Amino acid sequence: MASNYESTPSEPLQQRQLPSQFHLVTWNTFKHHIPRLIIIIVVDLILPLIIYFSLASNIKPVYALLAAGIPPFLMVVFKAVWKRNFDSIGFIVCITFIFAAILALALDNPKILLLEKSLITGTLAIIFGITLIPFRCGLGQYRWRPIVYYFYHDLVPVSRAEFGLPDSMFDDDQYTQLKDGNRKQDVPNPKEVAQVYAWIYDHCSSYRISCYLMTGVWAVGFCIECIVRYILIASHFTVNEVFLYGKISFIIIIIICATLQICCVVYERKHILAHIEHWKMENLSVPQSHPSLSTIPTQVTREE
């Protein structure tokens, strides 16, 4: 009976320690994205504004807009070459910019370049919306998941050890390779990150709901930005005003969606940690009645 009562005080202690550990891990995770966020703000917002308004008074608006769109375009190309992987969103940005630039130069119409951002955000809204549709193929072997699910892999890359998941979720050889790979680098192995989130997605319903919810939020945000920019272009605003107001509306929508995304990550990760602890208690805890029962025969023999 004493062993049953000894485990109860540790439960509140673990619950009290969990938030501090969580905040520490969350800050260590998000601080790696701060330099990239600063670069994005400079390249996608500050540089285009400086370039455009510096050139707009000296050259045609179509050429000024084209020059202002070069830094974001070069950043997408640089990221693709540096990471050596295919970025579908970056591919859409590059193709749309090239097509809009050729068309704008041919027709000498700067509004086509202004419409280019609407085409990008409109396409992204459609893509995000499509991933909300449950889709399976290959007898359920391939599942179409909300696109925000894949954002977690890059935004919050975590290893099995950080979430406290058991080694049994990996094959012996595969886990050994992932473990050796993680020792050589600070960032968790992408394969391990993918398997960790696949396990969480299958076992934690609140995480699945948050992925669907935030994918819908981003889809609506991109759709609103597309509509707002199209209204600005169709109205009687000047090219300078459309360019400036379009940038402002885009930044506001991105800030709102990104803030909601971060809040969702912070809130949901607490539930994930709690769910994992509950899962380990149900599936990995060893019943305490077995050891006590095993000692009974030896005690009886000694008394005899």
C-alpha cells in the first residue's frame, strides 16, 4: 500500500516543472529563426521599397517595379541553390515573377507586375485549401496532410529525445543511424523529425486539429491579401500608392497569421508533451503488483 501512495506526490511536481522546461525548449527552438526572419524583412520589404522609390522618379514605373522585385527573386534562387532541394513555393514565386516581368515589359504596363503578388497569394490560398481535403492513395500508405503539418518540421524541428518518445518507435538499425547523425549536428536529423511528427500526428488528435485549423487560417489570409491587392489595382490609386499599400497589407496579414501560428505552436506543444506523458504511463509503465506478488513464495518458504 505504501508504494501506491509514494507515486502521487511526484505527479504535481512534474506538472509544475513542465511549463519551465517547455518555455526553455520553445525559446531555444525559435531563436534560430530570428536571423532568417530579419533577412526576410530586409529583402522582401525594406529593399524593394528603397529600390522602387529611389528609381520611380527617374525611370518608368515598370522598370522600377522590375528592379524592386529582383532582391526577393534572387533570395529564392539562392535558397534553392544553397539548400540543394526543390522548394515548391519558391518555384511558384520565380515562375510568376518571370512571367509577369516578360508580360509587363512587352505591354509596358506596370500594373501587371503589381498583379504578380496577387497571383502568388491566390495560388498559395488554393494550395493551402486543397491540402485540407483528406486524401489517401496506395491503400492508405500515402496520406495527404495539411500543409502546416510540414511547416512544423522546419519551424520546430525536434528529436525523439526532446519529446521523450521511446526508442521502440524506430527500428534498431534506423534509430542507430539517426542517433549517430544527431551527435554530429545541433539540428535534429530531418528523417527523425519527420518520424516524430508522424507519430504525434497519428496519436494526438489536438495536433491534427491545430494543423487543419492553421492551414485554414493561412489559406484565408492569403485569399484576403489577394482580394485586397486586386481591389487596389482595380481602383484609381497610382502605381506608387498601390505598391506601398500592397506591401503594407501583405505585411499586416503575414504578421497576423504568423502570430497565430506561433501561439498555436506554443499552446499545442504543451498538449503534445502532456499527451506523450499520458501515453507513456499507459503503454510503458510496469505494473507494481507483479514484483510484490513474486516475493510471496520466497517469504512463505522462509517461514516454513
